[in-house]
Amino acid sequence: LLDLRPTTATTTTTCGYCGVGCTLDVHVRDDTIAAITPTHGAPVNRGHACIKGRFAHSFARAADRLTTPLLRRDGQLVEATWQEALTTVARRLAAIRDRYGPDSIAMISSARATNEENYLAQKFIRTAIGTNNIDNCSRLCHAPSAAGLTASLGLAGGTNPLDDLDHADCVLLAGANPTEAHPVVGARIKQRVLAGARLVVVDPRRTELAALADIHLQNQPGSNVAVFNGLAHQLIDEDLVAHDFLEQRTTGFEELAALVRDYGPDAVAGIAEVPSAELIAAARLFGRSQRPIVIYGLGVTEHAHGTDGVRTLTNLAILRGSVGTPGCCGILPLRGQNNVQGASDMGALPDVLPGYQPISDAGIRDRFATAWGHPIPGRLGLRIPQMFDAAIAGDVRALYVIGEDIAQSDPTSGHVRDALRACDLVVCHDLFLSRTAEHADIVLPAASFLEKDGTFVNFDRRFQRVRPALTPPGRADTDFGILLGLADALSADLGCRTPAEALAECAALTPVFAGISHHRLDAEGPLHWPCRAPGQPGEAVLHLDRFATPDGRAALAALPYLPPGEQPDAEFPYLLVTGRRLVHYNTGSMTRRTPNTELRPAETLELHPADAARLGVREGTEVTVTSRWGRAALTAHPSRDIAPGQAFAAFHFPGATVNDLTSPHTDAITGCPEYKVTAVRIAPAQRD
Ligand code: SF4
């Protein structure tokens, strides 16, 4: 029954699900959400919101929210006071640091947490502990974007605002399914296509947008670099490149032209199984458009050669002069989690301080050390996959995890669980007793985004305000408050005591954020970074005068196709691709506790009907999926959206354990796991 009593408060905040960053009005009655509506006139979502942002909110008052700290005693997690919990964490961290050194402690910060919390987390680990062992889940998704865009263009962010999609006459969408993973962007692409823009999709699956596209290049998983080099070949071969731009503002054209001579349409067809005529037609559509935009997602980055994928895709935007010029539409990575851009921007990474200022630069370390009153360690920290290896090797003894369910979300989950078991101390902040929390020695009850004050940065580099609409349940606290309490227990002074103070301190130390403050965001609304002074607007379009590379030019990259970490063979004849579903979000810990789960109560394995027939399985047949790394139980869903020889599943359900299957292969440059290509075998459950 509808409850039509009036609500008592409405708070405008930023969605805590995907990286689009929709602005939402949260209507509250009796400290419980009555409804969420998209904010009228909001710059990103313009009055729209998806099924996650609008309706997946009842998790906030779920009966199994963690409401009190938990300490493991005699093998059981038992309730404790904050003082007991924080003094125990502080005592055990200090003991491990003193016995094994600061690098024996590692922290995984959270792309779900605010900028201010990520700023405080990296300051805590660098000063109170004395190590650069901090990373965030961008390692698992868009680290290749940061590396690739920095190498090609000089900055680790998309070049243009989403609004430039409105001017695009051709959309090249690669390795992304925004209709499900970033629905408001998916809807805006659809609107643009219906208004006449052409659409080229590069994706192994026939997604909803692929079905709508002028051309769908349905390539083999792991073959992106060959396809992008093939498109570059065709653009150069048919003279569809921006000569003046290339001459005046880029380097590397000759090397690229020489390399892609080997990527003619027939050669690419041999690698990617994309018909030659379609590759040629796609290059012509993209090359003859006046204002092309490139949008991409994890289908480009989550590969053993993900950074190469980003760079060879960026080549296409550079060849057309569609970055760094007035009126261009640029290249946009669709960041996954709500604040994955911000977590990295804030320096929750093992090799950079806030604003991507390198740890390796002694002058930068000195500047931060002076401001923080504490030396900054010069030794680079561990990346997330390295943390797990180091834990198993006995080099990392304590793992501190903020708001990430690494036992479900990270690849080769069996290896992750081994790492958790190997640690002397595992500490978690979480909303629920996650699979990771089950391994923890101390679990600290955290606040959700609906209960926090701060900012997020969305996928097009917009700082946006996050405001508390609810009070945290029981004794749950924000990650900011927990870190402050822990620092106090360690007698460490983190300086800033409020989120506004933390962002002000970060801005004072980070030139590209210097003009951003809570006060200004409240008064003026969202601001893009770079924003270099309080009086300046943010730079919505990057690189207009010069690229941020050392020589000021965009760097074309001549990179050959290299095969993925795994290929199908007689023992594992199918390639598994993992991805997302519309109604759920990542590990599903929030969306599974909402009515959204009625629309998808369990995960399925998509496979082609011909493969299903060969395997003797039908809709709903229970199957066992086995890889070299583990096995998972799923139910079959035959679908023509997937090519023969391939399979697809998401990891939203802990029971399905899809990440038990995914391999330990990682991008050589960034360590990003290859979630998108795993060789598997499939069999009806009773036969395997
Ligand atoms: Fe939230 Fe993303 Fe949906 Fe917008 S598109 S409402 S940010 S989940």
C-alpha cells in the first residue's frame, strides 16, 4: 500500500551507485527514505535516474545492517564498543608495524567512499603507519584508463563533459554496456542516435545498444587492440585523418602508420573474427563524421593488455582531431563505481599523492611532508593483486579494507581468501557482514552514502556534493569518523576534523583542485577539475591549448596486438566474459537487499543456443562452470546475444561465485585483472 503521509525532509545528494553521478532528491520520513526522485535540472541527469538510483534504497534500513563494532573472540565475531574495537585495531596495527615494519600493513580504500574519506585514508596510511601500501578498486577496472590517457594525453581523466554527446554526430562505443551499467548515459546515447547520430559498437555481446547500432563489430574477447589498430589502418589508408591537427599537436604518426600497415581488414578478421566489410564501414562512419565521440568501458580496460587497449582506442580520437580542439567531443571512459575517479584523484593509490602527484618526486614528497608534519615514504606501495601475493608470502601481515568485498569482487577469489586467511590481522569497514568481513578479525560498522557528508567525482571529472539524508543506524559511523577515531587511538594527528576541512587541505596541496571547496560547490553547484583557483570555473574540456604531456603534444601509440592471457582449448573450450546487470550493482550487497532483486533474484549463464544444444542444456538447467582457477554453479540462459563459443555472467550474487572462475592474468602496466577473458568448460551440473 502506498504511504501518502507527507515527508518531513528532502536532501539533495549524489547517487552512490554508478560513476555517472546523478543528482537525487532523497525524501525522508521518520529517518527512513520514503522516495528518491531525480533532481529537476541537475546537470548530469537532467531529471532522469535509473532503477538503481531511484528505487534501490531500502538496504539503508535493512535488518542486517551492521550497527555495532565486532571483534573476533574464540573464532566468533562478537559485539564490542567503539573504544574496545579502535584500541584493539590500533594496538595490533602498531604491534605489526613495530615488529615487521610499516610495509607489512596494506590498506584497500574505497571507490564507494567520499573524496574526503579517501584523502584521509591515504594520509592515515602514509603518516600514521608510514607506508604507501594503499590502493583502491580502480586497480580492478580503470587503472588502464589512468595509465593510457596519461601516456597519450597527459591527464588521467576523460577529455570532455557528457553534454558534448549532444553535439556528436557519431558515437564509437567500445567495451561498454551503458544501458545496464550506466543507464542514464545509455539513455542519452539512445536519444542521440534517435536524433540522427550514427552509432558504432565494438563488443563481443549484442547489447541493447549494439542491436541499435549502425555497425556492431562483434569481436572475439581480448581482440580490442587488433580492432582499434584495424580502424586506424583504415582511417589512414582512406585519408580520413586530421592532417593539420596531427602535424601541429601530436607525435608518433609515422610509427603508428608503419605499425598498422599490418592491420588490414583481412588480418583483423583473422584475429578478431570481425567481417572485413564491417570494419571498413565502421572506419568510414567514424572517419567521415564531423564530431565523433569515443565512449568506452571495462570491456576495454579489464584485459591483460588493457592499457594498450585504451591507448590504441585513444589513437582513433587523436587521428580524427577529436580531442583538445574547440567543438570536439572527445573520449570518455565510463567509470564504474560512484567515486572511482575521486578515490584515485585523492591519491588512494600506491604511487601517487592527491592529484596524481608522483611519490617518486622528492620535491612533491617534501611539500606534503611539510604540510602534514610527517615524512612521506619514498618507496612505492603495493597494488591490490600484489598485496594478496605478499600476504600469502608473509610479507603483508595486516590488511585494512574499507568498504570493498574483495572476497567476492576480486578475481581468482580462492587466492584472495587464502590471502585473507594468511594475514595476522584483517580489519573491514562495511555496511553488512560481507564475504570479506567473514574473514575479518575486526569489523567496523560503516555509514552508507545516504548518511555521509562530502563529495564524489563522477566519470566526467565533476566534483559533486554528497549530503546526509539519514542518520547511520545504531552505532555505525562514517569512514571519515572511523579513521579519525583510529588515528586518535594511535595518537596520530590527521589535522583535519571535518570533511570540509579535508577537502580544503587537499585543495591547498593539489594545484588541479585548488579552486574547489564545499562552500563553492554548495553555492555554485558541480565543478570540473582541473579548477586551479577559487575564482576560476573548472575546465570541462581538457587540452585546448596544449596536451598535458611533457612536450605538450598528444602521443599516438604504435602498439601491436598481443593475445589475451587465455585462449580456448580442448579442456576449456569456451571464453567467459563477465559484466553487469541493470538492476544490480557490483557485489549486490546493497541492491540485493531491495525490491530490485525481485527482477533478478539469481545469476544466470548466457550461452549461445547452438552451444546449449550441444551441451544438452536448456533454459534453467543447472550447470557447472569450471576454469583453471575454480568452479561456479549457475543456471543456463541460452541467448543469441552472445556468440558461439562464449559465455557471459555477472558477479552480483555471492552464491554464484563467478569470480572464483576469473584468472590471475593482469594488465602488464597497471595490474588490472583480465575479468573479460577466462577459458572455461561448461557441463550440466550432474555430469561435472
Ligand atoms: Fe545512479 Fe548511475 Fe543510475 Fe544515475 S545512472 S541513478 S548515477 S546508478
